[in-house]
Amino acid sequence: MKTNVAVPEADIRSQAIKDGVTHLSTGVAILANHKILMVRRAKGDFLAGNFELPGGGIDDGETIVGGATREIKEETGLTISKIITLFKGFDYSTDKSQKPGKLTSLLRWSPQNHAGS
């Protein structure tokens, strides 16, 4: 998979440590046919019913790109075909966890892997 990295992962992780970020997450802008895929948060989740970019937490030992690719497959069934860019992202916390997290990624999916596209 080709990667056009605007910010190297090592730099993102290093800055996260300096900022006190304890968990990396991805929010992935999946681009196809000039549209961005959004998913709706499940009932009972933080901000239930709201739309957001698909993604999720990066597991220990995973790269940011590896975690983003896995999360997209789990949440949507799509297979990532190209990484457009990995960007610095931003820090955040939720009502479930006041520990800061960092969100970062922009990927493109492969339309041949999605029925009806």
C-alpha cells in the first residue's frame, strides 16, 4: 500500500508523548466518487446517533495506518487501497475517558471491494 505521509508516524507519537496523550485513535476520511463516508454512532455510545468519520483506537504494537486499516475493515467491511496522507491530528477526550487521545488519518478505499459502488 502506497503512503504519502505529510507527518511521519514517529513525529506524531513523539509529540503525543510530550502532550501527555495516552491513547492514539484514528478518524478516517474515506473518499470515493467525491464523497466522504460517515458512520452513525451506536445507541448507548458517547454521542449516540451522531455522525462521525469511521475509525477507532490504535492497539498496542499497531502502526497508526495498520490500526486505521483494521478499524475500517471492522466498521465498514471496506479494504483500504491507498493512503492519501497521515496528518498531525488533534488531541481530545470523551465522557468515557478524560485521558487525552490523538486522532489522525486520511485514507482512500477500494471501490471494487464494496457492493453497489
